[in-house]
Amino acid sequence: MYIRNAAALVFVLTLAPMAIDAQVRTADSSRSAETEAESRARMARKAAGLTVGPWELRGIEPPSGVDVSTLPMFYGFMRRGLDVRLALENGIGIWRREQSTPATGGLGGTPGETVQSWVVAQTTAVRFYPATDAGATFEPWVLGGAGLTLGIDDRETNGGGVLGGSTGASGVGIIPGFSLQGGAGAEWWFSQSLALNVGARYQWTRFFEEFGGARTYQGPAYEAGLTYKFRYR
């Protein structure tokens, strides 16, 4: 009887570690497979891109007699996948507006002034693909993000007065702020690595003090450009 019980105990002690080890191996294998799937999803969304397009400001009117010219907004980004539908994106948008006032000569004349206002917006955003998994040819997207913004104000005066001489006055100021943005668009992958990216986003920027004649810059920005998908780990 004791021999039979001892044999049973040896049998249990021998098989129990083997069963536990098999369960651990199965769990590890499942975790490895899940990690590999997540890795493939992140890799499928890993990309960089550049877009360009106009930013149509709302509610900002230049003073009378001031000539205004603008550059389009340039937006560059790096993207990494979170899963098959979501990607995290870090980008920088750069936009410039120039305001020029001509000098007036004669007695009591005023100098001319040129003001270049640069908006540099750093944004962290989530891009969501509601209709497609990674690898589709045509992928609609929606985006939302926020980030810190710098306003760079470059002023230069010249001319004016009886002799029309230059005053040589100039100055550069940097004013911080923040931006919020949201938008929608689509990417069309015409090759394995390149896509045409078009869309529109609404950007709202608020500076901590007056910048270029205003504190709030807001309006739709329309963009078109290329997205490059990284094909390596």
C-alpha cells in the first residue's frame, strides 16, 4: 500500500512540472504571436510625409494701406502605428505672413515698416483610419491633435523723413502659444512606398500676447503632398 502511494506520488511529481511547463510555453507562444501581430501593425503604419497648402485665416483683417502676402503652410510629419487603425503622429507646421507699409517722405514723413510673422506649430496628433486596415490602396483618415506653437515676429523699418534716410531699426520677437487642430482626408497608395495625401484641417492657434496684430489665428488649412512608408524595421 505504501509502495503504491509512493509510486503515485512520484508519478504526480513527475508529470505536474511537465504540465505546468507546457502551459507556460503555450502562454509565452500566445504572447509572442500577439506581440508579432502588433509589431506588424506598427510597421505597416510607419511613415513620414510632407504636405503644403493655404491657411485661410478668419477674423483677421490687415489695417488700411498695408500690403499683405502669405506663404502656404508647410507640414512635415513622422508617424508610427499603434494598431491597424490608429497611428501616432508628430509634426511641425510652418506658415508666414508679411505685412508691408511704405515710407512717406517730406517733412513729418513716417518710415516704412516690414513685418514678417512666422507661425511654427509643433503638433502631436492621432490619425484614425475608420474604414481600412493597414495595406489598403485608398485610406480615408481623420485626425486630431494639439501642441506648442512659437510666433516669430521679425520687424524692420526704413526710410521716412525729409531725406528719406533709413533708420536701420529692426527687431525679432518670439511669442509662445498653443494650437489645436482637427481634420479629415485620404491617402492613395500608388506604389508600395508612396501615397498621395490630400485633406483639410482646421487649425486654431492662440498666443499668450499679441502677435502680428492679433492673438488668435484660426481657419481651415488645405493640404496636398506625399507620404512615404518605411519598408524596413
